[in-house]
Amino acid sequence: MKLLKNIFFTFLALLFSQSLTNAGEKWDMALAYGAGNFHSANATEFAKNVSEKSGGKLTIVTHPGGSLYKGGEIFRAVRTGQAQIGERFMSALGKEDPLLEIDSQPFLASSYGDAKKLYKASKDEIVKGLDSKGLVFLYAVPWPAQGLYSKNAINSVEDLKGLKFRAYNSSLIRLAELTGMAPTKIEAAEISQAFSTGAVESMITSPTTGKNSKIWENGVTYFYDIAAWFPKNMVIVNKEAWNKLDADTQKLVMSEAAKAEKKGWALSKKGNKNDKKSLADAGMKVGKVNATLKKHFQEVGATMSKEWADRAGSRGQAVLAAYK
């Protein structure tokens, strides 16, 4: 009887051990933007496809809207393993690596074709930099072209002076300094409140962000389609979590990441057109800046690109040479 009892408990222990093995890995994916945002929707589809196709080896659970970690916390959370995977706005991490803000140098790439060319030229160095920080790069998707929003009309360089300006990275803070605007660093989730309270009265961001935040409800009347740059979000994985996956599962994740990247670029292009129409349909004045302002912004962009190349050193200069 005692022998049978021991056999029974040994059998149960084996079953329990097998069930743990079959359970596979579970990753929590931190997303800064709301579930309806195209970046989050694309990441959710990526997570679903990996979870379904891995045969139980990997389940990815998405947490949109900053519900797991807010945007500014995601990079650190993934790097330290508090979240296994996450999406972060790349150019907000310029202090971590100057290469991560190459896509936010004004007027360096002002079309999707140029943005893709710049991405290809910089990707290898970006991946190396992330690898040295214990991170695995999966994919990157651009926002639609960045435009200038304002509560009031901007017709001259003088109209920029003292303008309270929302910045989301060091490049925008520098742009504000060079144009005489007064920058305040504000995350996307705080935009509506910042405009409604008067903390800011202008910003440069995508038509998608303006549409999603219903910016016209906060007294913002003008959108100038300056196509300043195409900043990207990237999806990264903690390397220790990555190394727990077998080779086949790693290959699957990379395959689905490539599909998500391709789809994300297509969604961005679609939003670049449709979201500007949404702004106009909501009553905003959507148009271009005049020739004088355009020249001014381009001169500022040239100054900033030179400053960035000096800061990025030989790595950045090699990337720029490859791009040009």
C-alpha cells in the first residue's frame, strides 16, 4: 500500500512538472499608448500571433495606455526585467544613445522613402547599442510626419518668439531654443490637460496624436504640415527573457516582428493622410507654412543635424554618410 502511495505521488509530481514545462513563458508587454492607437493595435496583433503560433511556448499579454508602466518608465522596466517586452518612443532615449534620436533631426528625412532609407542606414548601430544594454530589438514603426500645431496663426519667425511649446525629447527642446520658443517636456497622455490649462500653446507632433487627443477641443486651431521628421516607436525585449526561449520560438518572434513592422509602416502612411483629414473635418485649419518660415525651419534643422553628428561621434557620422 505504501509503495502504491509513493508511486501515485511520484506520478502526480511528474504530471505537475510536465504541466509547468508545457505552460511555456509568459511576457508582459508594456505599451504607452491607448488600445485604439495604431501602434498599440499593431503590437496587440503581433502579440496575439506569437501567442497562437508558438504552441504554448510563449504567451504575450499586452498592457496598453500606460497601464503597466508609463511611457517614460518602459525602457527601464524592460531593461531591468520588470517587464519582459515593451514599446518605447525611440528619440526620447537620446541620453541612452544618440543614435536613438537620429530619426528626430528636423528635415533630415521629410518623406516616407527618406525615413525608410534613414532607418536602414541606422538600424545596425541601433541594434548594437541596445544589445550592449541587455536588450533585443524586434521592430520599429514610424509615426506620421510631424506637423506644427498652434492655438494662434504662425505667419512669421516673430510669431514663434516666447511661444509656450510642448517638447517630448531633447531634439524638440533644442529646436525650441533655436526658434525662441519656450519648451516644456510633456508626455503624449498629458497633452490635452497641458493645452486646456494654458501650460502650452503649440507643439510639433503627428496628425495621429492630435486626432487621438481631440486637440481641437482644447483651443488648438492650426495644423501646419511641415513634415519635420518621422519619429519611430521600437519594440524591445529583455535579453534574459529572450534567452529563455528555444531557437524555434525566437525565430517565430522575429518573423512576426518583421510582419508587424511592415504592417505598421503601412498603417502609418494611411494615418498620415486620413488623420490630417480628421483634423480638417473637426474644424482645424490644415495647411503649410510660408516660404520664409520653411527656410527658417530648414536652417534650424541643418544646425541641429550638425550638432547631433558631433554628439554622436564616429558612429553617427558613419550613419549619416551611409544615408546621404
